Amino acid sequence: MTTENIGNDKSLNSSSDDEAKYQVLMERVRDVFTHKIPFNQVVGFRFNELSRESCRISFEHKPELVGNFVHGMLHGGVTATALDVVGGAMAAAGMMQKNINASQEEIGKKLAKIGTIDLRVDYLRPGKGKSFYATARLLRSGNKVAVVRMELHNDDDTLIALGTGTYMAG
């Protein structure tokens, strides 16, 4: 991923409104996580929400995502990936809020550096369902590190897994 793909948008320079700038940045984060990361496309993640307060992604169950073929349950790696994706996007949202007036180049460089430092997943129930959604909320966003709490639910709102992620965020 190049920083030009992430941090090059002329609309950031023309707007003096911080909220408008933030919304442009959030759309860029959605685009990167949805279209620039091939594995996320394979799973089929869709962003339902990305804001200062929370992030929500969803995806449909499909045969390629099965881990337990006898029961057709979601693979644990897909569970962890969903939590990591929603957590990373939330970390990016927190970083953007702290850098709303940074230059396009600075934002591109910071986004390119976002990565998972640590991910803890607690698998609570089998991954059964027709569809799933993952949510995240920011616990702490510092100058270099963000900590995020995530949950994965199925279409019946059953809590499948919890996660806590620590992310390099700038």
C-alpha cells in the first residue's frame, strides 16, 4: 500500500470544517479496509458504521469460512480476523481524530503504519449463524498506540467472541 493511495485527497485542503475533514478521512479508512486488503474482500467485510465512538462491520457466512465442517461453524481464524479488522479500523479512527489538521502526506504515512501489536481473542460460543457482525470501541488512543475492545455477534445477537487489541496508531 502506498501513501499516495491513502493520503491524497484535495478535498481535505479546501475544507476548514473539522467534521467534514473527519468524514473524508473516515471514508478513506473504509475504502482502505474494504478494497485495498485482499483478504478482507475474500471474507466479504462490509462497513456499517465508522465514527469517533464506534465501528461496526458485517459479513455473511459462506462455505469458504467454515472451520468445523461437521457443524458448518465459522473458522476461528475468521473470528479473529473480524475482530482485528474492526479493531484496526477503530484505532485508525482514533488516530485520525488526533490528527485532523495534519497534512495529506502526514495522514498517509500514519495510516500506512497502522498495525496490530497484540490481539487477544476469547472464543465464547461456536460460530453458528447465517451472518455476523463485529463492533469495536476505543479504550485508549495515545500518540503511538491505541487499545480497542471488540465483540463478534451472530445474526441472533448471540455473542460469539470478545477481543482486545493493541494497535500501532501513528
